[in-house]
Amino acid sequence: YQRRVHGGYAVRSGEGCGVFPVQGSLAAGTDPSFTLQPGCIARVSTGSAVPLGADAVVQVEDTELLESDSQQDLELKVRIKQAVCPGQDIRPVGCDLGMGDEVLPAGTVLGPAEIGLLCAMGASEFSIVCRPTVGVLSGGNELVDPTVHPTLPPGCIFDTNRHTLLTALHSLGYQTIDLGIAKDDAESLGAKIKEGLERADLLITSAGVSMGELDFIKPLIPRLGGTIHFGRVRMKPGKPTTFATFPGGQVMFGLPGNPVSALVTFHLFVAPALRRMAGHPTMEMPKCQARLLTPLTLDPQRPEYHRAVLVWNPTDRCYDAHSTGPQASHRLLSLRSANALLVLPCASGQMEAGGMVEALWISSH
């Protein structure tokens, strides 16, 4: 139905200014029960329907109340002081959406505005793609959970990867399953992986994917019915990254054990895969061009993903890339405050300060 934008008087615009009797009134939420007669006006509130016969609304401030019945709280006669055009201050039927218009295409991420649109259409049920549940497992005899044992035994280190990856997943809105720490033996690790595949849609492991004698992940995958699609990647950091799928539709990423390698490969491989599984229309990471503030040495063997902080330079209207310092794959400090990965090509020599480089955003902070 046609709705009133502001409170006022519904009129026939062709009748212009003058004194008119008030035929009736309409409040928001009431059904218009009468047709506006020629030579009459009707009081309407904001959001109410406009009676049949009316084609415009005059705002209250452009009128003058001349006669009323205070006992019955009725307006009887009103002077219209301002002529209006047809359609003025009326929202016509279909002004938001026309018949057959597409409201939300498939693949739309449902945020506050999208939920509001669906409610406005009266759509209480609709098909969605559920976000996948993600299991996270660390592996290694040397690992100690700092939330359980705050003191390190000799020869041990705190498990950072599991908590880092769980936090990264929570920041993206995914439900997680903390699978704890598996020991470096095939039986313990196999049982944990099997549990993860039974409970999660996607499983992330860290460590155990290199070439050492205690790296059991890759041999275990085919024994558990999985197919390894790749087990080494020409990149720095993250060379041992492994990807596998299982007959039940589960997906598994075996990430390196070094903390920086694990988080960088999470951003480059796991996060895009989760976006696809959650029904997002694109897997691509947001990217931009950034200007180097310091020269960076290139690796002639592998392309590198250099951690950096991008800061907008309003004078030169570009992003300046501040390196986070030494880029060793064990050095978590290289990821502190980093909001981007600089994509450095595989080449000899160095990229000079002032040069432009592609940057992948990993954080909006």
C-alpha cells in the first residue's frame, strides 16, 4: 500500500489551498477503511496507509487547525496553506522493490542489512550455506599447553600454533574444536586425526608434515582413506604445507610446525578454502599495491610472503609498507601488528626502496 513519509494530511493535490473538512484519520498499522471524498482531507500519521482518492500529503507545518472537537479529540476543519504536487510525501507501492526484482543473489553474506531485507519481505525461512566447523590439532612430544602447565619442563616449548590458529578462526567467525596435542607416534596421532575428521568439516594440523623420522602426517592420510593433493609448496615460508581430502567430504590441511609458517599458510590456504566451503562467491584475499620503505632481499629459490604493516600515506596517496623486521619462520614477532603479506617474486638481488609491490591484506586493524 502507499505510505505516508511524514505525519500530515492526505489531500487531492488538484484542489490546491483552502479550508477543508477532515473526513477521518489513519494511524500506522490500521487498514484504510474509507475513500477520500472530493473537497475533504484526512489526517495521516507517519508510516500509515494513504486512503484511496488521495494522491499527496501536506505536512502539518503547512496547515492551520481551524476547528476541533476537544471532547472527542477530533479535528474538524483545517486550512491548507501550501499547494502540493501529485505524489508528494507518499511512498508508492513498489518504490523499494518491484515485482520480480532480485533481492539477494545466491552467495550473499547475510549481515544486518540483508537480514533486515529478508524480514521486510516476510521471509522467515530461507536456504543458507552453514559455515564449516574446524578442528585444530597440534603435534609434538615437546609441546606443552601454557593454559595447563605454565612451567616448561626441560627440552619442551609452549604450544603456540593451536591457540594462534584457534584465535584466527574465531576472528573470522568459525566454530572450532580444540583437539589438543598429539604425541609423536602414529597411533596417538592417527586417533586424533580420526577424531577430528569425525567431528569437523575441516581439520588443521600443525607440525609433522616435513621429512623427519617422526613426521607421521603424510603416511597416515592414505591409511585413513584420504587423498593427498599436494605435500610441498614452492613458497617461503610454508614449504611443507599439505592438503588432503577424504571420502566423507572432509578437508585437511597439514601446516608446518614453525609458528610463522603455520599462520602465513593459514591465511594463504585455509582461510580461502573456508570461504569457499561457507558459500562465499570469491576465495581471493583482498590485495593492493604498496610502496617499499626499505630494500628487501629476494630469494632465488622461492617466492616469499614478507610480513609488513601497511600505512596509508595521504600525501602520496599510496600505502607505505613497513617491514616487521627479520623474517625467520620461527619468529612470531614478525607477525606482531602485521596487517599484510608482501608478495616478493622468486629472483636474485633485491627490491629497492620506493618500488611498488603487491600486498595481501591479512587484517583490517
